[in-house]
Amino acid sequence: MHSHSRQNTIIPLLIGVLPIFLVRVAALATDSPEIFIGLYLFLTLMFLALAIFLNASNPFFGASLVVAGSFLGICLDIAIFPTVDGFERNLFPLEIVGYTAVSAVVCFVGAGLWVALRPGAGK
């Protein structure tokens, strides 16, 4: 495996991890947990564009790496922050499934739009 292709794999994976931690920092800084899902979706979309750009020849591969990173990110978030606002996260399996599913929908729809809207897609 060449270092260039390794870079195109590792960076999108890290990009998938990043939104959950940025959202956690924002939620802690503002003491506003309701910001969580909206900001998470926004950041996932923003970072998805970079991940797909790095894997322009196969945008669905880039999207799948972001989804894998999102899964890893929410697992790390739960491990690092086992309680939120004094409550245990006893429904963490549902958090993992929910955020990974939301990430998958956003990422694969985004990858599909990237393929459909790029120049020469209709030829």
C-alpha cells in the first residue's frame, strides 16, 4: 500500500471521528446539549466533502470511511464521557446505532449527489 493511498484512508477516517468531539466541546462550552445533533449533522456534511475530495475516484469509499470514523468517534465519546449532565449513558448502544445510521444516510446521500452532480456524470 502506498503512503498516498494510506493517507487517503486515514484522513477520512479521522474526519469521521472529528465532528463528535467538536460537538462535545461545543455542548460543554455552551451548556446546551440540544445543539448536539444539528451541529453533528452540519460538521459531518462539511467534513464529508473533504473526505470525498480525497477519494474522488471512489466517493462511496470516502463516505464509508467517514461512517466508520463516526462509529469510532461515538464509541470514543461514550468511553471518555460515560455520564452527561450527571446521568449515565445507559442507552449507549442506541446512541451508537443512531449516530452511525444518521452518519451513513448523510454520507451516502452526499456521495450519491457528488457522483450525480460532478461534470460529465450524464455522459
